[in-house]
Amino acid sequence: MEQMLKLRNLKVVFPTDYGVIRAVESVDLDIGDRECVALVGESGCGKTVTSQSVMRLIESPPAITRVDSIWFNGQEIKDYTPRQMQEIRGKDMAMIFQDAMTSLNPVMTVGNQIDEMYMRHQGDSKKEAREKTVKALELIGLPEPRARANSFPHQLSGGMRQRVLLAMAFACMPKLIIADEPTTALDVTIQAQVLKTLRGMQQGCGTALLLVTHDLSVVASIADVVYVMYAGKIVEKAPVKDLFTSPRHPYTVGLMAAVPRLTDQKRKFTQIPGTVPHPARKPRGCYFHPRCEHVTEQCREEMPPLRPIGPDREVRCFHPLKVGGAANE
């Protein structure tokens, strides 16, 4: 499979009066052509910072960003100028933000906002752009697309606004789309509809997709490969089926156990003990060791490397769990 994106050794820190916040530490990420990759983890683990760094949306200052390589669609883009990045954003690489209401301009109709995509990147006239906008809104399942194009964001429901963001993202048929929590604040029924539309558009347009989420049910339904992130570091990588059938990192096992199931008889939620470390005061050694039931002295003193444990699988753990998560090796 050809690689659409190769991210190597991404580091993002935020100097503050309370210390240096190490948001992302030495992250590598690979996304193949037409592949859906999920980046999973608890809130605050660095998922959004990672995804926005790919598109060079993290401003410096306040952030300090270092990366060895951002290889996108056959080109190295880490040293692109702001003008060069403007040319590929929206056209070759697009992003779906998690809050549609704050992502859309409240004083412009949604049609005008999508029109800009076609006028800016494809050189269309206003009339040509509007016809494409109506077709795009129709394609993503928005009812009465011509009338909705004249609506302001506040006049649409949350699900409709999210579909507008989908239409904007797919407008120019980009090579890569980054979806940052695309179903946040939507009810379960609308979530399913939006995900079905997103997956259908991604497969129909032949687009690679980076899905940023903390919802494992979303991951199971749409992803091909999963990266699990904790405290700014990737702790496990695996094909989606392998991850769900045999998670190897204790943190991944904890995430799986925390998902409620209809067959559970315990009548209470399972949770990982402790809390995520403060990003400016991370513990020595493995960042997960204060919450891990399999911790050893080595875990407290050394950071484990991310190492291969099988075909297309990697784990950052000195004692990865055996298949099924029953015991340590």
C-alpha cells in the first residue's frame, strides 16, 4: 500500500508559567492511501495537537514544534511556507473539526462558506460554485440542499451542521481528511448517520482518513488501523481487529474494559484507577506505571521503547500482555 502520510518524531511543547507542557512526544504516524487510521486516547493525551500539527495549524508561539518529517502525498511539507500550506489545505488536505457551531462562520450562510472552497481552489465563478455546493450538500444527505445553502449555521441542527463540515471537507476531493471527534455532542442516531456518510464518502472518493476520537465504538465501525495514545506518546499500534480481540498494552486493556456492554452483569462501570498525569509533571519512567497493575521497578525507572511484537503491531511496554490480556510475558 502506498503511503499518503508519514509523520516522524513529532514533538510539541507549550512553555507556561507552571512549567513546560509536553503535549506530544516523539510521535510517528503512518497513513496509507485510502486507509482509515484512528488515533485513540483519553481527553488531553495529545490527539488534537498531533492532528493539527499535521496541517501546521499549531501557532508558534505559544507552541514550540519540532518534527523530523511530514511526508504527504509524495512530498516533504514540514518546511512549507504559510502560503504553500494555504494551497494544500482544503484542496489536498482537509480537516473536520469537532465543534461545528464554532467552526462555521456565524455571519455567513453555509452555502457561501462552501462556495469559497470551489472559488479559491478550483477557480469557479460564484454561479458555478453554488451549483457544486448544492450538489455537495445533496450528496452528504442534507434535505432541501438549495434552501439549506441559504441558511446560517444557527438555523441548522447539530447533525446538519456536521454534514455541512463534511461537504466542505470533501468539496475538492482531498487526498487526506483529518476528522477530529466528528460526532461529538451528537445523539447516537445522528452519530451513526454521520459516520455512515463519512465512511461512504471516504471510500467513494478514495480519500485517506485520520480519525481522532476517544469513542471505541466509532473506531470499531470505521477504522483499519488504530494508534493508542497516552500522555503524549503512542503506546500501541495494531490493525483494528487485532486490537479489539487481543490488546497488549495495559492501558488499551483498561480502555476496552471501561466500555459498557449490554451483557455485563456487574451493574457498575469499570474504570482505570488513578488519573492521567499532569502534562507538566509527568512521572519518571513509563507514564502509565502509577495506574498499572503490572508495574515493575523497571517501569518506574525507564521509559519503554515502542517496539514491534508481531505483523503490523507495536507496543510501548516492557511486559506486554499475552493474547487475551490474561498475563504478562
